[in-house]
Amino acid sequence: MASSSPPPDPQTSHPPRRMPTPRARKVEDFSFGPWTITAVKSHIMPSDDMDKLASQLDIPQLPEMLFGQNVLRIKHSGGFGIEFNALDHMKLVDNKHDLMKVAVSEAWREARSGSEHIHEVIKPFDWTFSSNYKGTLLQDSVPMQVEETTELIDIEKLKQRERIVYFEEVVLFEDELADNGCSTLSVKIRVMPTSFFLLMRFFLRVDNVIIRVHDTRLYHEADKDYFLREYSAKENSINDLVKRGVPPRLLHDPNEIVSRLDSKEMVIHKLKFPDVQTTNTDGQTDSQVQTTNTDGQTDSQVQTTNKDSQKTDCTDSDAAEK
């Protein structure tokens, strides 16, 4: 398979991919009314599988640490839902054009003027692995209807100190851009007694060049027949941020820097549920979590939460406020 070093420094190639220590594939299911929230965590995709995937996607290389089996899925008992995974994100990455080099050409060339091979790129592609991926709708039944809306997620409500009955974070991929920055994609979810909130974040930092954040937020209240999904794209050149007086240490912290970036795009969708019949005899939401390894054994006890449970007051500030 032909390979190309990321343009930030064409003389620098990725180090050999680290072979992860084999471990069981962990699958955790959490029940919230008619919804099942599934978090799957596994090892880094093996090199042979990555080479096959890169060939299928016709892209010179993939993120150094690609967790191909990792997924966070939200599925209704009626069969519809949404999931977030790395492979569907990668399908939307531009495999024909180096948009970053075009967008920040002057800064890119100046920062790497000492490289005599600065023009040697076997095949241009988006080596930052950026895309506008917003999640994958499940098609097991009649899918949700997607329509634009002006209704916003109630951030003030999310800031309230409310009991969190379940929290999980799943890393989808990471890449250090040949020691020239980082490109990461992760997704986390928190569930409260009457709602849940999800944040998928793509964070890009190309040292001395640019910072970019793509956020997808998903919010659902138990008495509503839809999700609200907000997608935002923000970015600034690092030179611009330095001129504004942004402390250098914040450039490495996605949660701190995101509020200081300029908005480039904002898309709000309402994902409307198809008509299904659900039964809830006592009107309460019973939540339970179960973790299963690949050998089929269950290694955690069922946890049920209702209004009489002991309260834990905590908030996920970087998910709600940033």
C-alpha cells in the first residue's frame, strides 16, 4: 500500500504502529426506559486490518491509533437510534485533497521552510482526518426523520446540579500527526433521571498553524419524541490566538480553548422518532447497567435507580458549558 507522511513534515514518517496488548472486548449496556445505551471498547485496530481499510477507503494512511470496534450506540426498543464510530467518520474524510495545506499554505510553508522535501507528497489527502461526521442513524426499523430546527439544547438546564445515573466516554481515534500536533475523536454521554446528553468531539491541533474543534451534541428528554442534535465547527490560526493573548497552555486543552475559537458553521437538527408502542406500567424510569466480555460472562451487578436512590450531585461542565 502506498503511504505518505502527513504534510506538516514530509521528512517525518509515523513510527511503527504500536501493537496493543490483547484484551477482551468490553461491551456495556445501560437501560434508560425504552432506550439501550451501548458502549463498546476494544483494542487498537491491528496493522493488517488498517491496511485493508485504508485500501477500501482509498486513503494513504489512517490515524495511528484507530479503535475500529469502539462505538457508542443509543437504540430504542422499536429498533431506531443513532451510533457514533470511527469508521463512518473516516468515510467522510477527504481522500483526494490536502485542504489544510491550501487553507494555511503560508503559515505551513514558513513553519517548515527548512525541509528540502516540502513538496514531496505521493498523494494529497486530508492528513488531519477532519470531517463533518454527525453520527450514524440506525436502520433496523423505520429510521428517524431528520429536519432542521431553530430549537436549541437547553444549556442552562444542563448546568443544573442533577444526579448523574450513568456516564461513559469512548475514544474512537488518536493521532499525533508525526509529532506535529494531534487529531482526536471521542464521544461521551451522561444520563440523568429524565434526560441524557451526548458530546462527540473532534479536536485538531497542528502546531504553530491551527486549532479546530467539531462538536456534535445530542440531547433527549424522556417526555419528548425527538432528539436535538447540534453540530458546530470552530477554528482559528494559532497565530491569531496568540495575538489575542490566549495563554499557550490552553492550546493543548480542548475544553479550555473551544470557547475562544471563532464559529465557522452551526447546524441544528431535530431527529423525530417514528411511531412505536412502548409500555411503562409504573411511570418510573428504571436504569440498569450490565457489562459483558467477549466470553459472554457478566462481570458487573445490575444497578437500578429511582427517585428514592441516594443522590449524587455532580455536573459534567465541559460537556454542558463548552
